[in-house]
Amino acid sequence: MDTTATVSDTTLASPETGYERPNYLNAAYGMRSWLLTRDHKRIAILYLISVSVFFALGSLFALLIRLELLTPEGDMVQPDTYNRLFTMHGVVMVFFFLIPAIPAVLGNFLVPLMIGAKDLAFPKLNLASWYVYNLGGIFTLWSIVHGGVDTGWTFYAPLSTQYSNTYVISAALGVFINGFSTIFTGMNFIVTIHRMRAPGMTWFRLPLFIWSHYATSLIIVLGTPVIAITLLLVAAERLLHLGIFDPRLGGDPILFQHLFWFYSHPAVYIMILPAMGVISELVAAFARKRVFGYRFVAFASIAIAVLGFLVWGHHMFLAGQSIYLSTIFSILSMLVAVPSAIKVFNWTATLYEGSISYQTPMLYALGFIGLFTIGGLTGTMIATLGIDVHVHDTYFIVAHFHYIMVGGTIMAYMGGLHYWWPKISGRLYPAFLSRLSALLVFVGFNLTFLPQFVLGYLGMPRRYWSYPPEFQVLNVLSTAGASILGVGYVLPLFYFIWSMRYGKRSGDNPWGAIGLEWDTPSPPPTDNFHTIPVVTRPPYAYNEQEVHDRTSHPEARVG
Amino acid sequence: METNLPLFPESASSVAPQIDALFVVWSVISVFFTLLIAGLIIYFMARYRRRAADEVGLPERAPFWLEIAWSAIPLAIMLAMFAWGTQVFVNVYRPPADAIQYSSIGKQWMWKFQHPTGQREINTLHIPVGQPIKLLLQSEDVIHSFFVPAFRVKQDAVPGRYTAVWFEATKPGVYHMFCAEYCGGEHSKMIGSVVAMEPRQYEEWLAGGPAGRSVTASGADLFQQLACHTCHRTGTAGMAARAPRLEGLFGHQVRLEDGGTLVADENYLRESILNPMAKVTAGWQPIMPTYQGQVTEEQLTQLISYIRSLAGEGGIESGSGAGGGPNEVGAAGGQVDSPEPQTAGPARSETDPQ
Amino acid sequence: MASTTMEPEADAAAHHHPALQHQFDSLEQQKESSTLGMWLFLVTEIMFFGGLFTAYVVYRRTFQGVFAAASHHLDVTLGAINTAVLIFSSLTVALAIWSAQMNRRKGIVFFLVLTILLGGVFLGIKTVEYSHKFHDNLVPGPNFHFDGPSPEKAEIFFSLYFIMTGLHALHMIIGMGVLAALIRPAWKGRYDASYYNPLECTGLYWHFVDIVWIFLFPLLYLLGAHAR
Amino acid sequence: MAEHVTSRKLYFAIFAALMVLTAATVAVAKIDLGALNDVVAMAIAVAKALLVLLFFMHVRYSTRLTALTAMGGFLWLAILIFLTMTDYLTRGVLLDDVPGK
Ligand code: HEA
Ligand code: HEA
Ligand code: CUA
Ligand SMILES: [Cu+2]
């Protein structure tokens, strides 16, 4: 086994050829060439920077939350401050980090490369999306600087429309504006995937990363506008005294929840589907094996996207929604878990008879599968009506979604960054340090959030600034875990930056992976390919026996 | 630092064991699948680790039946758990016929309770064990949520309408009561305790406390004061009726002028009083004035309690659990106090369980 | 689906049209892409207004009588005139595109200008209606006043009315801006039968705004008109 | 795909139809049909929208994908309205068999 450098099990790379060639990084220099670029790869880098800033900000809030919760008495900050902390933690993490993270960084970089296109269909729109994102960010930051928002990231009425006296309008407008940037990205992906595939790149030769981004984009296009109008109504209710959700006028606050969750439940799939796409790529590349049940995994993405719109009411079981409807939402929530189960089992089965290497990205990928499974299974637990009565709005929920969002999506995002970093930068990062950070993240993560399941079932409500003393031990464990987790996140920041200058040249394809993105130099030239590739093989054809489409296989009959 | 480390919550209500059983079984299933996946990953990692730099995996053999199997088995498990969970949920939300109704109003940031016998409490609720109790929940401002972990029950209190939750304590003790729905500033201080007592002690407690008029009796007074009786004459015959009789109304079908029917429950009564035009009873002129802004939430509860008591054999219970009023968004609340948490009521009790 | 969406022959675009962007192989591909993009955008618009329609349907069903009474305060005649104006403007946009397909440069400009004028008429009438509402104290807020049962629910009706028609008007203003921006290139002869994509996409948008109004008009103005 | 050019005559015909439908919906609204008023008004609105979609927006002559996209938008709106309304229509329904009710 290799322990020194990640490069050692590569078969195709020739380390000398990586650099002096013209590529998207050295095509032009200077701020202007970046800020006005239309190149999807450069826009991805711009997004990487913005998104990392927001991740740091969100993490800072997390840090403060965990510090406050170290002791049962609220002794570090005022309760109002604490409420702002978790609200801004949620808003920043969800809307400004996790939703754009994989699509806008990895997706932007890779979608055209993977389908053999020169760029996305609408490069100007893509650049606009980045600017709009930052504009939305500025609005949100403005409200943070002025003291923040304290409504919870869910902006529930009538708290948000009448009772909160914080900067709800600017935060809501920030999220509203940010929605446009997401929509631009989603529209761009759908059009690109439909219209710009290279010759021979049929739908069933697309990498699963593309399938999952396609599904994500569908959700973005169909869902995001609803949150936009909902937040606009909240702003209008505060600003213009229009009364839509106002109970004093006979309005129904629960209507707000319907509209909010109609988007925000599908939004959790906006956050997980791209991650699932990353994992499919990683597992195939590091097991050097075709993804088990390719078509099932591909269709599962679409199924999640569609079914994901039919379950939003599972956030409202106890809100005063019709019990009849709660029952429907409960069973539909069970159905949406089936495609996720299909994916988990297929990834696991891909390892079977593979040739598995333990590079850093693969460690993240395997971590993802385990943690996502826990997060998902607890998701189906709380979708069970009888259990949700007790654990709704407790730390059980907090643990559930951090398992999926942090243990799932962020693991996949980190894994993807480590996997495609040589593609992006043409450099390698230190193998040992990166494995160490993967390990720290895994251990720290579990230590942070496993105790929260227990806390939740014990009954500790979420969004509590102080809590009864018997919950302290578990909270201390959680805070301890978070500090380990924090170190695990900070390390990559340093070695990625370090590697840009000092890292070893990676060569074009350090992992010996298959896929159009690896058929072009690393870093790729501005137009991506010197000649537009013609695709003749199914995806992931690692084994020579798999280079033909196997239409006779029973699996191919499906769909 | 407190060193005791509870891992499972105390169970003190009749539904708690049902929920715990559901939870434990689900947890076992979850742990099983987690270990299965983790075990397979670790096994495959060891068994199929890469031995040569240019080694590749074997061709994929994905049997169709395997895909079906691992979709169908989880689905079957989930459907079973869904059925069980829904059954438990209905138990948790359908109050038994002999439940006694208490009323509860959430406001930023306290819980106000009133016993059927009239006693009021803030942030503490005394109840007898072995007696099903239905809490009629409402809110004066934002959404709150009544949560007692030891009872495993929780329900949001929504401004502008009624919701309800019921429980039957099985063991005497002092239990945490939390507000579980984030409601602004002092959400984490909107806590208190439920004191479950043996019925005898409860009676003593009631006797010792400041007896007030019972909720229903206050409602009867109000009914006179607000001159409701001038139109809704109770019990008298002979005189030309100007308004429908309210006896036997609660819990029964009402036919509406527009052809619809509904069951008269708390939310319907609430709307009938605050907003009589919204649903006019078939065969009557819409002459009833609105009482919007003239009655407080509390008086409203009393009036409704009185009208309920007219339903007949006393034992009639509404089952409007989380479902709220049929077909009803809820009428306006009218008067929302300016939030002034610290002043009203006795100091909140920072009770420690056990 | 794979076969219908395959790339068109790359060499079809051997002669480079000036409007062809670098990421596309042919004008055909470029046109299909932007049309699909526009339709996706319209889908987002459907869902955007969809949130409002949902709120409307919920409250309409719950407060039927009050909503009908409140809608009596809207002017059906003005609403109907506006509907006609908007439908007419849809026709003129369609004719602008038709002119492009027929290579009639001046026709394009004429119909674009006409469409913008019609949009202006619509907004003018809308302004008159709004000022009546202001005058009658029917604008939600502290000064809202409504004679009739349940004035607070009428306030919800007017909240919905203003936000729905307001957002619709905002869409019209944006549409008029885009149309105006097309006039110059159209005059310069940029659009003809071989390339008129921007016209086509703007037309789609304008028609969509028309469709929104086609639903707003009966929902807001006509419900309960018979009881007047 | 060859560009389809809709004739001017067809455009005028559609325009005329839309105008007639507008007049019809105003006229019908003045007659009391009970609950049918809403149904008729919505039916006419849908017919008008379809005319605009199919002919003015050329859905009739475009790819399946375009038609699918447009349909998808309306289908999703239907999901939003349908499931939300289910809440308002069924609050309390499951518990109606409570003793005493
Ligand atoms: C990326 C984010 C993400 C994802 C993917 C999910 C996925 C799921 N979520 Fe989660 N959820 C959140 C983020 C996410 N959630 C957030 C942020 C909240 C809180 C919001 C707030 O209030 O602030 C929340 C809250 C939440 C609730 C509301 C709880 C409450 O407030 O009371 C519910 C209830 O049903 C739920 C259910 C589910 C289900 C059933 C899935 C399913 O999709 C999971 C499917 C996956 C699996 C099931 C695992 C793999 C399967 C196997 C290994 C096979 C074996 C399986 C079985 C035998 C069942 N989630
Ligand atoms: C994408 C989403 C995401 C991510 C990544 C995280 C990450 C983390 N979250 Fe968060 N969380 C949410 C989404 C997310 N969370 C949401 C949506 C809520 C609900 C909000 C609401 O209720 O409205 C929530 C709520 C929430 C709570 C509940 C608060 C409450 O209810 O009272 C807690 C408590 O422990 C918590 C903890 C953490 C921790 C420890 C991490 C850790 O993973 C973070 C690890 C990082 C560190 C420990 C810091 C490391 C330091 C740096 C990276 C650099 C720091 C900066 C500078 C140098 C300037 N989160
Ligand atoms: Cu009241 Cu939280
Ligand atoms: Cu959800």
C-alpha cells in the first residue's frame, strides 16, 4: 500500500505534462479576467471562494452555539443573542453554503466536462448567478452586522411577520435574491444536459453525477420560486402591513408552513442529491468498478426529485395540520426513502469484487455511506407519526439533519473536492494530512451528534439557550466533538492553499479514473477539450469486458 | 457539573409505553441496517483491497432480483412501521370519552392554565394521576408547543384557533413541561412542570388553592352578561325563537345555510361567536352580532365551556385533536396582549424533577 | 428522449452566423437551448405566482362570502377592458415574431412599439383602479376600512389583490423594458427569418404574463359578480 | 427541426376566440349558477390559457420536451394546491368517530 503520495497507484499520469500547457488558470491574469469570466471553471472557483467564506461564518456561529451549550445556564450570551446565533447558523449554512456547495462548485466545474461540452449553455447567466449569490449574501450579512435575525431559519409566521423586531426583511430578501442564483444554476444545468452532450453521449452513458445534478436542477426550478414568493409575503406583511398569514385577521399561520416546506423539504434533496452523485463517482473510481445497478441509481435520483415534492407535511405533524393529511405525508415519506435505500445498497454492492484503494476521497465516500444511512434511517423514524409526537422539535431532529447534511453532504463535498482537486488545480495535496483530517471529521462528527439523539429522546427541545442540568453531560460530549470536527475542517483549508503553490504536479489523471473529465489535461484548457470527444462506451467501463453497452442484460430492460 | 447521565426518559403516561415500544423497535431496525451496511463496507474493503496498481474490478453482475429485494424489504418494513406508528398516533390524539378538559393559553413566554373547577396556574399544572385530561390549547401571540417529555405528548398551540392534546399520568411526580416550538426571545424559559398527584392529594390541593368559579359557571355568567340569552333562550318554550337553541349543539351535526354540514366543535363555536356571518346555521337569519374584540380569549373559553355543558349528558367530548376545527382556518383572536412576560403571574417555578 | 435531443450535426454551422455564441456548435442548438431555458424560466414563474394562487384558493374557500363581498369593490368593467388590452398585446407580440419570420423589419418594430403602448394602457388603467382603492380606504394597513361583515377578512382579500396584481404589473414593467431594448436591434435589421431568438423568448414571457392575468381576472373580479 | 410559421389568419382567429371567451366569462359571471359559477369561470380561463399556450406560444408546434416542461409547471402547481387544500378540507375528519360526536 502506498502511504507517501497519492500519486503512486496511478497508471496513466505523466507528472511532467501538467503545467506549461495553456489551461483555464493561466489563460489570463488579473482581477478583471476573473470577475468578468464566462468560463464555467473559473466561475466554479469564484463560487468555491464565496461558499467557503460562508461556511466559515456558519461554522463560527456553530462554534458559539456549542460553547453556549457547554453549561445548562445560559451564561455566555444573552438569550436573544443565542436565538440569532442559531438562526444565522441555519440560514447561512443552508442557503449560502449547503445548497450552492456541490452544484455551484463541483457541478459548475464538472457538468460541461463530463458531458463533453465547451461550456454551460448560458455562460453569462452563470456569471450572473455568482453575482446574484453575493448580492443575496450581502443582504444577509447586512442583517447579521446590524444584529441579526431571530426567527429560526424557518421564518415561521406570525413570529417573523409581527413579533420579531430584528432584521427579518433584509435576511428574507437575502434568501429571496439567493434563490435566483440557485435557479440560474439549475436552469443552466438542465438546458446543458439536454442540449449540449457530446456526440455519442446518450442518457445512459451519462455519469451518475450528471443524473443527480439533473434531478437536483428539476427540484430547484420547481421549488425555489415558492420559497421566493413566501418570503416576499413575509416581507410584505412586515413592511406594507398586508395580512396574509396574520391570525388577527383570520389568516392562517399554518399556510405559511405549507408554502415554506413545499420548498424546504425538496430543498433537503437539493442538498443531498448532488452529494449522492459525487459518491457514485468516488465509489466507482476507487473500486475501479462500474456502479452496481447503474440504471436503478440513475432513476432513483429522478424518483427522489419527484417524490420529494409530496412529503413536505412531515414537518407539520403537530402544527395543527389535518391528521388525515399527516397520515398521507407519513406514508409518502416512507416511499421517498426507497430510492435512497436503493442507492445505499448499490454503492455498497459496487465494492463487491472491486479493486478498492483507500485514498482520501474514498475515505470520505465510505464515511458518507455510513453516516447518511444513520441520518436517513432516523429520518424514516421521525416520519413515523407515533415517534414524531415525542421527538419533534427536540435534539433528535437536530441530530437527524446534521447526520445527513454534515455527515452526508459535507462529507461528499469534501470527498469531491479531494477527488477533483488535481483536476481543478493540477496539484496534489499531502496524503497523510488529508487522511488524518478525514478521520478527525468522522470521529469528531459522531462525537458531536450521536449524543444529540439521546438528548432528543430524553426531551431536550431544540433552539434552547439554557436547559435542565441533567442534560449537561451529553452536551459537553457534543461540544467536545465539535471542536475535533472543527480541526478536521480547518486542516484542508490550509493544505489546499498550500498545495496550489507547493503541491506535487498531479498529471492529467492521478487516480486512473475513467470519465470524460479525465480525458482532458489537468487543469483543463479554457475550451475544455482540444477536440470534442466522441463517446463510444458506457460509463465506468473499468473492466475491458464492459466497453460495450450491455443491452442484453436483464437490468437494461428496466425503464 | 451534574454527573448523572440519564439515557432514557422517564415514562409516566398511559401512551408512553406505546411510543417507547415503537421507538425501541425502530431503533433496533435502524441499528441492524447500519451495522449491516457498515459491516459489508468493512468486509469488502478488506477482502477486495487493491493489490496491484493497475488492477481493476471485475465486471459488474447486477442481478435484477437483488435490486427488487433491497427495495421491497425496506419498503415492507417501513409500511409496517407506518401502520403501527399511525395507530399509536391516533391513540395519542383521540381523547377518551371520560377526559376532563383543562384549558391552557400560551403566550410569550408563559403557559396559563385553568382547571375545570376554576383554579388558575402559571407554568405549573397540577393534575390527578389515572385520570385522562384533555388540554384545550390556544395562543395569544405566536405559535407555541406544549411538550411533556415524560408523557411523550406534544402539540402546537396556534394563534387564532384551538388545538388539543390529552394525556393520562400513571405515576405521581414532577415532570418537565417545555415549550417546544420556537417562539422568540425567552423560548427556552417558557418551561415549567406538571405535578401529577394521587387523586386524593389533588382534591386537597384544589381545596387549598384559591377556589374560583368553575370555567363553566363563569361561562354561564358571561352568557347572561353579554345578553346572549336574549336570543338563545335556554330551555324556554313558547316565545318565538330568534336564534337556534344551543342545547345539544356541541358535538353534533349542524346544517349550514350554504348547504354544507359540519360537526360543532370548539373551533366552530369560536367562529360562531367571533364571526357569526362566516357560517350561518340553516333556517336562521344572520342577525347575530359579532363579539370580536368584546371577549377575551379566556372569556371565549368560558363561553365555549358553558355551551359544551349544554350538550346534554355531560360526558360528551370533542375529539378535535390536532385536527382543529373542521374546515376552518380559525377566527380572529381579536385581542393580543402586548407581551410583558415578567410581570404577570407568580414567579415561574424552576422545579427540578424528582 | 435521447434520440430527439441529440446534438445536431456540428458541421451544419460551418458558416458562422454573427449571433452564434462560442459554446454552441450551431444556431439550431443555440435556439433550442434558449427556448428551453426560457420555458424553464416560465416554469419558475408559474410556481412563483403559484404560491399566491394557493394562498388565494385557501382563503377563498374559507371566507367565501366575505371574499365575494370584497370583490364587489373591484371594477369589473375596467378589469374586462384590461383583459382585452392584454390579449390584444399578446396578439401584437405574436405578430412581431411573425414579421421576423417574414423578414419584415419595419413590421417587427411597429408591433414591438404597439405592444409596449398596450402595456402602457394596461398599467394606466391599473393605476386608475389603484387610486380608487386608495381613495376608498381599501388598501390594507392601519387605514383600511371596509363596510360589511368581517372587515378583517376583506383585508386579507385586498392584501392578496394588491400583491397579486402588483407583482403582475411589475412583470409587465419588466417585459416592457425588455421589449423596448429589442427595438433598436430590430430597427438595425438584426432579426430576420434566420435569427429572431430574443424576440421569440421575450414573446413567450409576454404571453405568460397574459396568462397570469387571464386567471387573475375571474378570480379577483368576477367571483360573486352575480350577487351584485 | 423546420421552423413552423403560424399564419396571420390563425393568429387573428385565436385573438377573436379569446375576446369572445372574455366576453362570455363576464356575461356568465352575472348569472347566478351557484357553485357552478366558479367552475365555469375557471373552465373558460383554462380554455383561454390553452389557446395562448398552444398557438401564441407555439407549444403545438414545438418539441415534446417543451410541451412536457410547460405541463410539468402546471402539474407541480396542482400538487401544491391539491395537498395544501387537503389539509383545509379534512381538518378534524379522522376523529369524527370519537364517541359523543
Ligand atoms: C439533506 C438534508 C436532508 C435529507 C436528505 C433528509 C431526508 C429525510 N428526512 Fe429529514 N430533515 C432535514 C434534512 C434532511 N432530511 C432537516 C434540515 C430537517 C429539520 C428542519 C427543521 O425543522 O429545522 C429535517 C426534518 C425531518 C422531519 C421533521 C421532523 C420534525 O421536525 O418533527 C422528518 C419527518 O418525517 C424527516 C424525514 C426525513 C426522511 C424520511 C428522509 C429520507 O429521505 C431519508 C431516506 C434515507 C434512508 C432511509 C437511508 C438509506 C436506506 C437504507 C440503508 C435502507 C434501509 C432502510 C429501511 C429499512 C427504512 N426529516
Ligand atoms: C448545512 C448545514 C449545517 C452545517 C454544516 C452545520 C454544522 C454544525 N451545526 Fe448546525 N444547524 C443547521 C445546519 C447545519 N449545521 C440548521 C439548519 C440548524 C437549525 C437552525 C434553526 O433551528 O433555525 C442547525 C442547528 C444547530 C444546532 C441546534 C441549535 C439549537 O437548536 O439550539 C446545533 C447545536 O449543537 C448545531 C451544531 C452544529 C455543529 C457543531 C456543526 C459543525 O459541523 C460545525 C463544525 C465547525 C466548527 C466547530 C468550527 C470550525 C471553525 C472554522 C471552520 C473556522 C471558523 C471561523 C473563523 C476562523 C473566522 N447546529
Ligand atoms: Cu413558547 Cu417556545
Ligand atoms: Cu423534510
